[in-house]
Amino acid sequence: MISTATNTVVNTIAVRTYPIAVAITPNGASAYVVNNGQGSNSVSVINTATGTVVADIQVVFDPRGVAITPDGAFVYVSNRISNDVPVINTGTNTVAATVSGVAALPEGVAIKP
């Protein structure tokens, strides 16, 4: 965590291996961190007020990109090797659905408001 007032590191939050992408909910309450490291294949949920990991959600395989809907209800994660997009419900921090059949090797994901 970096203080924008001083541009200094004020806290380091341990997540699983090789965090590759992060998205913040519109209300700023949570950060969703994609962990791509060997054996990770997960999304860590950080409570931004406390700086603690409150959930670790398994997604497969080879997650890369992350985006949050404008209402903050869902998180979309691109899975590069499995060629799909898990959809995480932010209310339960569980995978609510998976979009399959996306183009090969998706890296990023974006949501249009």
C-alpha cells in the first residue's frame, strides 16, 4: 500500500505467488489481486481499510487480467490457458459463472460502463 500523500510504502500485503494484476471496487473497499504463480491460480481479495486478505478464490488456469463491473457486483478474470473468464460475485467472493469459448490465450479483460 502506498500513501498518495507521501508517495511512500506504508504496508506490504502478502498474497499468493506472482501477483500480476489488480482492480479496485468502485467504492474503494476491496482490491482483487490476480495471482498467476505456479500453484496459485487464484484471486486474493484485500480489505483496503484493514490491509488484510479476506478471501482467496481459486480460478483455473493461468489467470491474467481483471476488471470490475461499474456497480461493483462482479469481477471478471481472464484465464489464459483454459480460455475462459470466471465471474466472481463480490457479495460472496465465489465464482458465480464462467464464460467459456473466448478467443485463445486471453490476457486482459475490460468492462464498458
